[in-house]
Amino acid sequence: MTERDSAVSAAIEGELRLLDPEVRRSPELLGALLHPEFHEFGSSGRRWDWQSTVSRLPLVTDPEDRYVVTSEFRGVRLAPDLVHLTFDTVNNGRHAHRSSLWRRTGDGWQMYFHQGTPFTPEEA
């Protein structure tokens, strides 16, 4: 399914919440949006899991940083409880293609996997 059904909409909403500095600064809010088995390949090239993300991100997030621009959101429901999102971001002049998997759990939709790949606009 490629249309924006309720599962895709919920995943996009979760993704946008994860970009909100208020959420990123709160271990509780952040942790609730990440699946317990969460893992990420960051645009920095580093690997992250649930624990390292929830302990690091609140400390390094500037509360005034609200200038992440998102575009090109696409979502596909891969299974009843699994959504794949792709989109682009620009933050402080850095561009990244992003991909994430969202799983529906008893606690709602949670990000299971994320990958960010840097790019320059000329390459796109």
C-alpha cells in the first residue's frame, strides 16, 4: 500500500515528534517513541541503540534548534504493523536522506530502525 493510510500518517507524526527539540530533550518522551530494540545508522556513520540514543540525545539537543526542514515524505505500509518511511532533512546546512521503520506495538507506533545518509543538493 502506498497511499497515506492511518498507519503511514501515524509514522509520519511520530517522525516529526522525534525532530521536535522538546521531545529530543526528554528521555521519557524520546524513549516512548523508540522501540526497545531500536537501532540506527546515523548520518555521522555511528551506530546507535535505544540506550545510547535515550542517554545522549537529551544532553546534546539545543532547545532553541527548531530549524530542521523536512521534505519528500513517502510512506509504505509493509505489513499491518510495519511502515517504511523515507524523507529528506536539512539542518544547519546539512542535507540527509532518511529512512525509518515504524512498528505498531502495545504502546503505539514506535521507531524500530533509522538510517541517515548525508548528501549534497547537487548530488540529488
